[in-house]
Amino acid sequence: MRLSEQDIINAICLNIAERKQIHPTQVEVELMWDEDHGFSAEVHAEGRSQILIAANMLEAIERYLLKEQNIRVFRDQIQLVLEDEIVADFG
């Protein structure tokens, strides 16, 4: 199965919002990839910016699949892939 880039962004927004106890619409996410550092995401919330590494992104995706789609997937079963956009394959 596959999550689109928008699904990954939604997963990160929900995860950060839950951690910071804010509304998901108060979180902005930009996904990134580069040859040296791999996958990451820049997150803006509450006037602050932070960078999430791939492990943090996978955690957010894992929680999103369980909470929003009732699918139990472990982090090591999720693979971030760069195509036309960043997607997550799992299952």
C-alpha cells in the first residue's frame, strides 16, 4: 500500500499537533530530500521551526495509519520513496 505526499504531511501535522496540544491546522510541514541527509521535514508550529529526521517521519506515519486508518504497521515496514513526490510504501 502507499501513502501520498499529502497523507505524509497530514500524518506529521496530526502528530505534532497532538504533541504540542494545538490544532493540526496550526502546523505547516514541508517535506525534503537531499543526497547527504536523506528524507526530512521542516515543521512550523507556534512560531517555531524544527527539522524532523526520517525516523520522526516514520513514527508519525505509523501513528497516523493506526489512529486514522486502523492499520497496524511497524516502522520497519514503512519505506519513504522519492518519485515525482515523496511517498511512503508499507505493508
